[in-house]
Amino acid sequence: MTNELSEQVALFRYGLISPLLNNQVTSKKDYLSEICGKAHDVPYYGRKEFAPKTIESWLRDYRRGGFAALKPKGRSDKGSCRALTPEEKEHILELRQKYRLLSVVLFYEQLIIDGVLTPDNVSYHTIYRLLKVNNLLERDALLLKERKRFSYDKINILWQGDMSVGYYLIIGGKKYRTNLFVFLDDCSRLVPFGQFFFNEKFDCMKTVLQQALARRGIPKMIYVDNGKVYHADQLHVACASLGITLTHTQPYDPQAKGKIERFFGTVRRRFYPLLAEKPPKTLDELNERFWQWLELDYHRKVHSGIGICPLDLFMSQASSVRMVSDPTFLDTLFLKRDYRKVKHDATITLLNQIFEVPPRLIGQKIEIRYDPSAPTILHIYENDKSIFTAKVVSFIDNAHTKRQRNEGQQEPISFERLLACKQEGS
């Protein structure tokens, strides 16, 4: 198994244990029964079912060794599937939920079209019996979701994150659109951090989340939509490393994040009009005025949804906040992870740049972490710990640098010395 797949498996395992880790379930027994009663699509291994003891062992591993302890220990066994195994039954039942408007006949034909089965190995009557046993024969005339209003009564249990089209700046006679990235605490409606940017790339969201974590502590859950930046592996790994459960809304379901959408409406109604008399001329000025409004206005006025000022509610529970012990840790947390094999000259290549690493790593495949926006410094990791910082090789400086030999490496043969020794002995 490659290192990349190993990390994906660890992320999958964390996804199953995170509700237990963050006390998001009312009954541990019921939760284990639910997730162990169905098959899961597991990276590398395919569809698998798990026993409660397996889930509990992953939970113990994480508590003892963190995210790295969830990586598999090199197992290479693979299972095999046959028609209508429990895994395939579960998959067909899941598809039935998707195609509830189809009759059983049309649903059976859809399974054939999708390549889930073939008529010669699974008959219509087999599917009919499966749906009947599970009370899924009838079609739903209306597929209406029950949407329950919810709100957590403790701060930093859930943060909602989102991006909205922001204020339009006029610079040099041209109009530039900004994007506002924000994270909002579900309980207090306080905004741990928000910032305007000219683009909507991952680095923008990362900057806002880093600032939010450093200022207001670590939440148990983060709830975001299905935007590309919120599905980045860097975000998944960072959340898993901090013990945060990362969840996503259903596609095309903007109402699921009503609180943060209402905050964006508040920004449009209460903040943007303040800019009309003296429009900001730069992005920095826009952000400075936004942060001032956030701290002196929004956080200190009574919120109609909670009947108290967001800052007052947050500070009343501040003793329960789990802060980041070392702010510099956040800088390494969001580094992009990759792997490279060390060449015979103790170098690796990344983005057409050459980096020198310790000679003892020659021939090994090593883990590297770096900031994609400034990939001139690489952090070399071994067993999830940083062991070396590599910099871009300067060919001019390298020409005048005496290289150290690897430990155990023999000194090259000197023919002049051999000749001198022979003459002395004669």
C-alpha cells in the first residue's frame, strides 16, 4: 500500500470514530450498532463491514498516537465479492433511496443500465424480494426532507464555514469583486474570524481557519458545503490531527447552513452601507474596517436569534475553550503532503526545483510537507515527526561546499596514497 493510500485509509477510519471522539452520539452502543450494521466503501480495501471491537480499537489507537496511529500497518489482504452479498444488498438498498420515484420494474432496469447487475445473474424477482423485505416497494409521491431546527447550547461544539460574494472595490477606475470567507460559532453566533480576498482558493480559506483556531480555540465539528476548497485533503488531515469532525452539507442544499447565510445578510444590510460615504480604496482597508465593525458592532449588539450579544455568550463559556497550545503548530498543520524517492546524490525534486536531504535517506521514499504558495522550503517527516528542513539547492554555493559522507560510507580509494605506501614498503 502506498503512503497516499495509507493516509486515505486513516482519514476514513477517523471519519467513523470522530463522532465518538467528540461526544456527538447519545449512545455509543447504538452508534456502533448502526455503523457496523452496514458496509462501507473503504479506500484500497473496497466495501467492508466492521465489528464494534474494530471501531473501538481505532478509537484507542487515535487517543494514544493521534492521526498517524490510524494508518494501516501494511496489511495486503483483499476480499472478494459475489452477487447479492450483504455488501451488494446494502448498495442496492442505498440506490433505491435515490430512485424512490421509480417502479420496481424501472428500478431493476436502472440497476442494469448502471452496471450494478446483469439479468443473467440477478433476476427481477430477487430484487423484488429484497425491496419487499425492507419495505421499499412503494414509490414516494413526494420526497420531502424533514428539516429540524437545531442549535447547540455550548460554544465551539460546531462551527459553520462558508464563502460569499463580497464587496466590489473600485481600484484605478476598474471594478474588482471580493470574496468573504467566514467561520461562525453555531451557539453564540460569534465569528471567530472572517476576511475578504480577491480569489476563492484554498489558501484563502486556510488563512481564515488558521486565524479562527488561533483566536477562538478548537471546535469539535466544522460544517461546510461541497465547495472544492472544503474537500481538500489538507483540510481533512488538519481536522483529523486536531480531533475535529469535518462534515459537509448535502449537494444543492443551501438551507442547511441557515445561520451563516443570515450572517452574510447582516453584513450586506449593516456593514456595506457604512462604506458608501467613504468607499475603501484597497483590500487591506476593506478588511480593517470589516474587522472593526465585527468587534465593535456585530459582536457587541444583541442578536435576535439568541437574545444576547454574541461576545457576551461566548465569553460566558470561555473556560471550556480548548486553545491551540503552540500557534506555530498551525503553520505546519496545513502544509501540503507528498512523497518523493531520494536520488543517489541525496536530492529530491519538487516543482522543477532540487532540494538536498541527509545522505542517510538515499534510496528511501520520504514524506515531504510544504506550503504550495511558497515551495522553497520542504519539511522532511519520518514517523509523523519533522526530522529535517530542506532548502532549494544553490548550484554556485554547492560547488564550494564539502559534502559529508554518509555514516558507514567508505572513503574513496586514493591511488596516490597506494603508490606512496608501496614505495615505502620496497
